[in-house]
Amino acid sequence: MQCTHEKIVNTSYFKCVGGFFYDKRTSIYPLILGCSTIKLHDTIIGSGDGMNQNVLTLPASGTCKIIYEHSIHAFPHPKSYKETPYVAFRETGGFIEKLYTVCDRIVLSPAYNPTQTELAHFGPQIQQRILTYIEDRKKGFGFEKTDQAYMFWVLDQEITLPHRPKVTPNTPGYQYFSYEDFISGEPVITKNGTVSKTGVFEYDDFRDNLLLDKYNPILSSMRSMKTKHLRSENSEDAITWNVFKSLQQINPQHWYSELISKGINQTKYSPKQLVPSDQLPHNLTINLWETIKPPSTLLDNQLEGPTEVDVFIESEDFVWFIEAKFKSDISTKTTHNHSRNQVLRNIDVRSHYAKGKDFYFSLLILEDSISAIGVSAVETYSRELTSNAAQFESYFLHRSDRLSNVQGITVFYWNNFVEIFKNGMQELEDDFEQLIAARAFHWMTEKVDLMVKK
């Protein structure tokens, strides 16, 4: 593919990058202005190791296929990336197959149907590439911000990487690496962490695994074992934090109806309905990792101890407790009682906390096959709750209230949040909330797709 500017310079020494030409021999940008050349020293911010961070990498799991096919990439405009000689696109899992340079660019307004006049700057081949890219993207991944202009990059493939190195951590935002990282032949390119003997990436600092609210006081008071687990790319605590802390930052009018319809089968509102503010539950809160005491009959006789709740969503009328699992299943026995499993313990302790409020319990998982024991338990207790009350109550003979406040026991899935954040990203009007939803969407898409494929 011919870069539209290559006729100006000897391309054995220079590559065009947007409006810049990069001298591959000296890592200096010479800017061509008529017949004069002004050399601009590389100002890319390095990682502190003295190497040029001259490859911009972008998450593109949803659009990599059409980027490769058309050598076009588009993103919401304006967005500022540092000028780098090369750009690469991270597939699902953080794998990178090709390095590109940006030869030209154009900004298009909604609905991204450029006229011949708008594309007259380009030759026929590039025009066709832009048009077919737009057509394919509309059919597939779509343009997530349909009311915003998009920058289109015309790409020129620089090199193919047969060893398909994996960038770790594969964060939802852009990252910079050095060209040498990619041509070294190393299968994994890491920063801010290490890869364990089992192939799991662990961050040096657990906060690098969190999308937001990284310095919340609750994190400083955590026991060391929990923060150690937060460092792992497979950490269910990290995914719990990132999902529910993101929800806390978004107006519940935009996610409440979809969350309760997917999570506890509530159908008061249609899944994507915007809930009027005066119809939201009063004093709706989301809390993480609170410790709850069991019923006194169990605590006093040392038959049960306090339990940590992964997530509970509460209002004046209901309490919804969520046990979050990611790459694991439930415990089949508890510390104090080897005859009952983690689901029964949670229903008991948490429904007792709810007192007179309606109570719901959910097991939040990646997929059924990973948490098969938990899924089976939830399905059994849910069925007994609705059609065999005597059997259900027999698990809780120490409870005089017969757990009459238990309204639902369900399983729901991490991929439900991919849809919730995607809808928020497209529909939210507040720029900050839209940014939160977009980051959570891209992070969750990558996390869920990768783990299911494993």
C-alpha cells in the first residue's frame, strides 16, 4: 500500500506518520515544510528504562478483523494520542499481529457517509477502503458514539509479527511500548508486573489492576492476602471492584432496570428503559466487602461466624446480596459447618441481615461450566423456594421466621455487564459517565471474551 506522502522522501530511511516523517535511523522526526526540514526530537514519554516508547497500542478486540482487512482505523474525535512512528492493535487477549504507520487521516461527522468531495484528497483505492470499512463496521461492532465525529486513520502495514506477542497487562486504554519489544521475538511483552510460572500476569501494584477509585480508604485497610489476590489478572475481587465501582459513578436511571431484569428477573421495567428518578428505589446504594454477622443462634453456639459479602445492593425496600465468582466455584463446606455449602450460608446470614426487607440472593459467575456446583445449588434452592417450601425451610430450622423475606435466588453472568456498559456508553449524555461506561465496557469485553475462550 502506498502512503500518500512517500513520494516526497526516500522511504528506505523515512516512514510517514500522519503529518510527520520518522527517520528510522535516528529516532528523530523530520517535519517536511516545503523545501526545508526541521528536525523534531522524539518527545514520546518513556517508561523510565531509557528506551523509546515509539509504538502506540490500542485495544481493538471488536474491530481488529476489519482493521486488518481494510487498513483503516476509526475512533471518536477529538482524542489526543502522542505522535508515534508506529501503531498496533490489540486483539482479544492482548495479542498483536501487525505494526502499522498512519499515512493519512480524515475526520467524518455522523452518520459517516462521506461524499466524493470529502474523499477527493485520497486516491480511488483508499476511498474504497474507507467506504467498505464504514460499511463493515456499521454491520458489526458499530460506532459506539453515534452523535460524535470520528477520526479515520489510513494505515500502511509496516511489519507482520509471526510470533504474535501478547501485551500484558491488556488494559482498556492505550499503551506505549518500544519497537524493540515487538521484534525481540519474546512471546510476552510486560510492564508493571510479572508473569507467574502458570502463565498468569500479576501486577507489581494491585492498584494497577483497578480502573478507578484506586486510593479508596477501604483498600488501605485490607488484609495483605486480599491485596495480593487483587494483583492477579484473574482476580475476582478486581473484576468486582471495577464493575460495581463503575456503576456507582453512573446515574442508576441508566442501569437499574437492566441490572434487575438480568440479575433477579424483575420485570417492572423493560430492560433498557430509562427509569424516572422519582421511581428509583429510595436510598439505593452499592456496597462491597461488608462483614455481616450470622443469626445469634449460630454465632452464640459457634456454628457460624461473620461472613464477608462481595456485593450488596440495598434500598429502603429490598436487599440484594451477590456472591461473585470468576474462575472458581462455590465452597461445598464452610469453616464452622462442613455439612452446608457457601450458597446456603449466604442465604441464611444475609436474609437475616435484611430483616423485614425483601431479600434476593444471586450467584454472579463467568459461565456455568466453571461454577457448576454453585449453579446446581442455586437452581435447586430456587426451585424449592417456589414449589417445595417445607424442604427449603428444613435447611434453616434455627430460624423462627422461616426466611419469609426471601423473594428470589438466581444465577447471572459477568457478560450481562458488558451489555449494560455498552448501552450506557451509547446512551449516556454526561461525558464523565460515558467515559466510565466506555472504559468498563472495553475492559469487561476483553476480560470475559478471553476467559471464556480459555
